[in-house]
Amino acid sequence: MIIVAAFYFYTTSHQRPLSPRTHWFGGGSNSGKLELTQAAGPETLDPEEQVNVNVYKKGVPSVVNIKSRSVSFNFFYGVVPEEGQGSGFILDKDGHVLTNYHVIANARQIEATLYNRKTYKADLIGVDRAHDLAVIQIHGGGFSPATLGDSRGLQVGQKVFAIGNPFGLSGTMTRGIVSSIRSVQEPGGAGFIDEAIQTDAAINPGNSGGPLLNSKGEVIGINTLIASSVGQSAGIGFAIPINTAKAVLNDLVSIGRVRRPALGVRTLPIGPELAQQLNLPADYGLLIIDVISGGAGERAGLRAGTERAFLGNTPIKIGGDLIVAIDGQQVEDQQDLSHIMNNHRAGDTVTVTVFRGQKKMDVKVTLGEAREQA
């Protein structure tokens, strides 16, 4: 007991409470004040950062968060509410908003929320399923329209900015570059996006329909899809060129659909081997095998084949005009034709260069509507 008492007295008498001023950060004076290194003045932005800020300030007031509500049916035919989410951007003071068709497809109710958190019910104005585009309209005032740029002549490597609502996080901006310009399959396999803008700017679910902007804050594309095995950004996203949208906006707003231009002919792509077999004067182009009755091609005098032949087991007619160019642009296949048609509207007049037999000639064609084609 004496030993234990002595040990207790020794240990307690040598402990001292920690001073409130004890310095826990290593050596230095025990002054009780934490010395911090302060910036000399307000933080300034470097030129690159200033561009980022300027683009965001110019672009974000026009971007909206779109919620669409629809219903589906379960195994027991019970109604199951569904909600989709995407982005869009304001086109004019009247509240027209451009977005992707797949954002509002089958929607029974559409809402649009602006950057200032004001929410509006939206009306569906027009859709272009072929280009995955849609126009909705909100009603009110004080809207800030986006500035539409020009998607022609985009260069791989130039900076681009995406603003949207990924995962519902409104007003989010990401930055990247134009990685490539290429044709890609549209969502759902409806067709191809011609000259789609590929970018490494992060695009995620909820970005669809939002703007892709250049360094001036001008819209050059509509963000639409990503290439990813996990359903999230993997550094490869695609945007529809804004010029593709501008070509159809008037139709979407005025009549609710697109008057897709068409030559009013059915064609067969020609390659070197087939050209040699048919003794054609060019080893590329589109051979007219049928002309739609009353269509643009018939009115212009384009000729279909009259001689019956077989391509494998498929009967065709040969001897018709061979289309090799339109307005001076070479036409090798259906994709070339689609690209040229995307830059025109029904009612436009184009110059179609054909070989009729061995004779090369130009034919003026006033384009009809795509409904002429089967």
C-alpha cells in the first residue's frame, strides 16, 4: 500500500494541464495567434479563366431544365408513372425552346425550369424525329434567348462548352474540345446524325438537348448522346450541328413538322464492280431505278430504268439516269444524298448532274417533300 500510494503521488504531482495556448502545429512561438499567409489583393482571373466565366454568364440564362411525365404499363396492365429529364435552350422572346425529341417523346406533361428557378408548363410545338429535335414553348416574359452560331467549318481542337442539367444538377458547365466531326447513329437507331460534333466535354444523362457553345458563347450544337458502356461520360459525347436545327426551325414552329426535301426517286448505289457489269460511264453514284409518280424527279424529267434485271434475287430496272453530283457536290451513296438534302428545304431548286447513257448533263429539280418517297 505504501508503494502504491507513493506511485500515485509521484505521477499526479508531475502532470500539468495543457495550456489553452498550447501550439499543436510544431515549433514556433507560443504567442496564441495563428499566422496565415494572405493574398495581396482580390483574386484575378487569367485569360483562359475569364473566357470560361464569360461563356457561362452569357449561356446559362437561356438554358432550361426540362422534366417530362409519361405513363407506361406493367405486366398486370397497371399504370406506371414515368419521369424523364433533360435540357434545352430558349430560342426567342416568345419562349420557344429547342431540345431533343427523345427528351419529350411520349410526354403527357412537360415542365421547364429556368436558371432563376422559375418553372413553367410547356406546350409541344413541333418534332423532327429524323433529326432528334423538338420545339416546346413556355409562356411568360423576360426570357433570355441564346445566340445561335454557325457549325460550318468547325475545327478539331477548338474549345467547346456544354451547359445543362446532368443528373438534375441545373446550371452545370463542362469544357472540352471538338474531338472529331463524324456521322453517328441516332438514339433508337432512327438514322444518322450527319456531321455530328464529337467532344470530350463531359456530357451525362440530363445534358441531352442542352447547348454546346463556342468560346464566344454562341450555340454551335445540341448535346444529344454519349458513347459509354456505363451510361455516363467516358469522354466521348456527340452534338447535333446547330445548322441542322436552323434549317428546320421555321417548319417546326409554323406547321409542327418538317417538310423534308426529296428528289422523288428511288435509287441504287453504284460501285466499281457493278458499274463495270452495267457498262456505266462512272464507277460511283446513284442509279435511278424508279421515279415517283407526280414527284419532283418526274416533274424535272429525270428518267428511271426500263430494262428488267436482277441484283441477286432482287428484281431491278436498269438503264436510268446515274446521279453523280448535286450542286457540284459529288454523290457516291445515299449518305452523300442525305447530307445534301439536310442543307435544303422542300421547294428549293438544285442542279442534279447525271449520266444519261454516256452523256453527262445537268437537270434543274425543284425539291418536293420526303413523303413523296416510299
